[in-house]
Amino acid sequence: MCGIFGFLATGIREQSTSSRDLDVGMHEIRHRGPDGAGKWASESGQVGLGHVRLAIIDLESGAQPMHSDDGRYTIIYNGEIYNYLELRAELGEHPFRTRSDTEVVLRAFQRWGVDCVSHLRGMFALAIWDAREQKLFLARDRFGIKPLYWTRTDHGFYFASEAKALLPFLGRRRVSQAALADYLTFQFCLGDKTLIEGVWQLPAAHYAILSPGQEELVRRYWEVHYDIDYDHTERWFTNRLIELLHDSVKMHLRADVEVGSYVSGGVDSSLLAALAREVRPSGPFKAFNGRFLDGIEFDESAYARALADERSMELFVADIGEQDFVDHIAKVIWHLDQPAAGPGSFPQYMVSKEVGRHIKVVLGGQGGDEIFGGYARYLVAYFEQCIKGAIEGSLHNGNYVVTYESIIPNLESLRQYKPMLREFWAGGLFGERDERYWRLVNRANTFGTIIAPELLDQRSTFEEFRSIFWGSNVGKESYFDSMTHFDFKTLLPALLQVEDRMSMAHGVEARVPFLDHPLVEFAATIPADIKFRNGELKRLLKAVFSDRLPVAIRERRDKMGFPVPLNLWLKRPGPTRELIGDLFASQAARSRPYLNGPLSIDAVLDTQSTYGRNLWALLSLELWHQQFID
């Protein structure tokens, strides 16, 4: 796990200039690699590659940039390739100089060229310079676990693990209006957009090839296809799921340093920690949880404790208070590069800080909700469809995933979501499925008159949403698959951005075993009836692995992610209200073009519930604007 930075200049230049550019870019991402740094520039000064290292595999000889034996290829790479030992055996016709996965990736490129990415199992963002062909190869893993940003300037093409490393090379910094419209709608950006005009992401599962003086060639190399398998029984899917998830956890535990796990108190992270403990039943195993001291609804540590006690884990709980928010929120936004995916990034930052005091590598549960159906809105959407079918008398005319009768026992999961239900049913009841899911995920409707009206014209954003929702790789007959696919393609990358930045802020590598491509490809073939029968969230996952979890976890119905008491803090006098009040009262904040007049804390709070995100969205945007644009 590391950070990379590099460039392909428009022409020949002094090596001192190239070296200076490398120093500037690497400085901005130094936190990603506290264990070492290296840089290389071609003799012409036209190509520069820089790397900061967090040493996980081959601690002694895995430094980068790394050159091939003949000097033709030079690689910088951020990530972990979990099947590097198997690839090493396959590629081993010549002796390896190191034990690192970096050299394996380099050898794979020498053997297979751009198709090397199809052989890699893991998370990665990489750059390889081919001196003979004068070509730069960039690639990003299938899910976008590891980040890769790029920009073009008059001086050339620049790329980096974090967007902040590109800012010193931009001219005037401006907000991308298209990305801002996405953010106000979803609290993340669609596609390759970022909030900074002229800075882009290389999309997940894509590679790019660049040559001096030419436009980049960008290609997708992988896609998940929802080709539903109706030939096998649930027992067969169960056995295969056990096999694949066990194998993924085993592979994700490969490291030359200690590996621990986040344990939020929910099914996903708890299950991964339990399976990791099965793979390594003896010796220490560290687990990490965070809690707020503002009420039981913000403290899920009891569930984490139940798992730790049952599995003989050493549990570390980060106690998080209001002053922590005041002290760290600006750092959180700086590390994020751009705000994304709600206030969970703040407690994630604090828990990662605790992890960094003890170990370097930690497992996380990202991906479970999108793959196996864990979001309450899926239940809301199906509940409406059941009511519609009952009214129209068509409920039992086909092979339904959920019926009106069967969904009733699972509606208890929606106890905390009454405000969302009220908003959802306020208009468009029983409309088309894409329009109804758009209403479930569209947060712009809840801002009232706070946002400038011209930014709430969402026609282009809706069309982009619909193109993903009805993707050609998803069958149109399954509402469940369309919903989970949209979240898999859009929300999940935003959550992975948070996972990467908050862990790397403290020199920690976060691994996500649910995002192992053999497992994801398999899960996409499971019929929705098996994954989501009767509207039970993550039904298959819980049915298959319930014996691995404490009773308290497998029977709970109130999991809400990582709720933050931000709105409670703001309703009373204190440091948070003082901080945000001063922030919104500044001349800069009052004049933002996306606002429909000055911001009022109370006015924003009036538009949302205790767990609402409107104020978080605007606070994050303002802090980001100050640090990255102003």
C-alpha cells in the first residue's frame, strides 16, 4: 500500500525540473507512504515516476520505482496483488530478484502486456513506462479500491493517487458544475468526474495508454454481468458462497505484517473478522470499533464486544466525542480529496487512527451491502411494489421475489426510516421503477430553497443515472439487480474513496475481501429470490453464515451504518455549533454561487431528521471549497 505520482511531459526538459515536479507531487501524498520514498526520471526529463511506500510485503527489497532487468520497463504501483505467489510460480522461468508483488506485476506486464490486469487478483493503481515503445501504461483495479487521478496542463499529463497532488500543476482552480450537480444529488460524483474542473479519475476496471504528444487511449477490461443462473439449487449456491468467501479471506490475510479487522457490529465486518479468525485460530487477533458517547443509538460497541469475546479477539474501541469532531473535521475533508458518501468518514478517520497505533493492515466489510442487498431502501422499494401489486391484483401472477404477505415481518427494519418513507411517498407513487429508485437516492429534493434553483435542474444527471440503472449488463426483469447494480457502480466507489483516504491518513492499509472478483462475479449470477427472499436484507449471507456470528448480531434489525450525532451537537450550544456557525457566517461561505442566499444552521436542520445529511453535505462542501479552491 502506497502512493504514486508521475507525469509525461509535452517535450524534453531539464532533469532538475522533472525532479522538482516529482518532489512537489510526492510531498502531497507523503502520508500514504511513511516507510520510504523513491523517484526516477528519464534522461530526457520527459517522464517522471515517484512513489511513497507503506511496506506490507517484502519489507526489505520491495522499494519503487522498480526497473526490469533489461531497463526497458519501470513501474510504480499502489495496492496488493493477493495471488502474487501463484503468478510468481507461473512467471518464474527466470529468477526473481525480490519477494515483492511489485516485481510480479512487472513480470506479468512483460509477459502479457495490457492483458496483465486480467491476471491480477487484488487492488491496484499502477503505472508502467515502456522506454522502447515510449508508452505509459496506467491501470486501476476492477472496483476502484485504489484511486488514480489525472489532469492535462500545458506542460503535460500528470497523474497521482490523490487529486491534491495535482493541484500545484493546475492554473486557476474551478468547481466542475456537472460534478457539483452530481454531488448535490447523491453526495458523490458519477463516472470519471471530480469536483475540480479538469481533474478526472481513471474509472475502475479501466486502463489507459499514453504516448508523448497524443491523446490517451482508455479501455474497459472487466465488467460484472448479471447472467442469472436458474439451473442450480440454493444449496449449491450456499456451498459455492462458503468456498469463495473463505478463499477470499484467506488470500486477503497474506502479508508480512500483522492483519486485524474493523468490527462495526453489523453482519459484514463481523463475518469477515470471524472467518479470518477461523483461518488464523491461534495467536493474537486485533479488532477495532468506534463509538460516540452521546447515547445508545450511537454506540454499537456491545455487538463488537460479543463477537470479540466469542472469538477470542483483542478489541480496541475508539471513544469519539464532540471535541474530536471540531479538532479533526478539516483534516478529514483534506484527506478525502473531495467530500463523498456522508458523515461516516469522520468516525472512520478516528477508528483508523486507533488502528494505526497498533497494526498496519485491517480488513473491512465494504461491498457486502451492494453485493448481497443490505440497504433499507431496497426494502422500501419492494414494499411499494407489493402494495401496487396487491391493489392491481397482480401480486401472485408471476415469480415474485417478495409478496405483500411475506414482506410484513421484515418491515421492522424500517423503524428508523420513517422520514425517508414520508419523503419517498410524497409524490410519484407507483411510478416506473427507475423513477422511483431515483427518488430514493436523490438527496437534492430535501434541500428545500437552500440550493440555487439552476443547480437543481437534474435532467442530465437523471439521464446518466438511468443509463447506469438500466445497464446493458443487467437484466431488466429484476428490480433488485438494477438497484444493487447502480449502487455497486456509484455509491460503492465513493465508500471505497472514504475507506482508502481515512485509512491511508494514518498509514493503514484497508483490505476488502467482499470485493474479490471471483466472488463478485458469482454473486451476480444468484437469483434475486435467493438473495432477497421476503425482503430480508442480506438474506443469503445471513442464512449461510449465521452460525459464525453471535446471536446478538445475527438477530438485530436496527443496523444503520455508522451514525454521527452531528445534528444533536448542532441543536445545542457548544463547540460544533460555534465552529460551523462561524464557518457559514464567513464572507466566502455566504457568497458561494451554489447557495440560494446565506446559510442558516437552523434552517438546514429544519429540512432533515436526526440522521439527515444535508448539513453535513454543505459543511463538507464549504470546508473542501476553502482548502482546494480558495
